Amino acid sequence: MAHLSLGAIDRTLEPYREYGPLFIRLIVGYRLVWGAADNVFGYDRMLEFSHFLAGHGVPFPLFAAFVSAYAQFICGLLFVVGAYTRWAAAVMVINFIVALLLVHIGQPFLENYDALVMLFGAGFLLVHGAGLFSVDAARERRETTP
């Protein structure tokens, strides 16, 4: 059996490094869309979300529910295709910092896990960008091609 060094692993995987952001974009984007779709497409669920927020002392809970649900849904779609990724990520970083501070604080780690994954996934995309396989990269290539 051949010995596989860390350097060999790095050299082998280096050509595929831009798949990393794609994996993050797809899972975080899908989770955002899936988690917000019931609120976006069902007013009763939006009211339920509003009551949940009101129970946590969030001001203007119906407005906050609409802003959060639509932001998550739209930013999730943008993540999936990799369009305006850094802008969408900035919105999601703010959304999930607020959610963690207003709603999730004091809960056990696993009850915060989804919100933390959304926050850290968005943080990664904010810093790194969408990566090579994205609308953002295609737009950048088009703008820089003479």
C-alpha cells in the first residue's frame, strides 16, 4: 500500500479547490430556501413566525418575519446560483447574528446548530466569494474579457 503524504493530498486536490465554495453554496442555499419557503408561500406560516418573534420580544414582529423570511429565501436562491454572493452573504450574516442574539441565546448548542451553520457558511461566502462555478465568476470573466 502506497504511503500518501499530506503534500501529495494537497497536490492531488489543488485543481479542485474551487468546488469547495460550490458545496457550501448549495447546502446553505438549499437550507435557506427550504426553511423560508413555507413562510414565503403561506401567510398562515408567516403569521406563526411573527408570533414566535413577538414571543421573543422582537419589535415589529410581522415586519421582521417578512424581512427575515424573504431575505433568507432570496439569498438562498442567490447562493445556489452564485449571484451577488457577497451581498447575499452580508445580509445573511446580519440576519443570523440578530437571530442568534434575539432568539437563540441561551439555547443548547445543537438547538443553535442550523443558525450557526447559516452564519458561518455566509461568513465563508462573504470572505471567499462564490468561487469559480458561479454567476458571479461568469459575470467577472465577461467584464474582464476585451
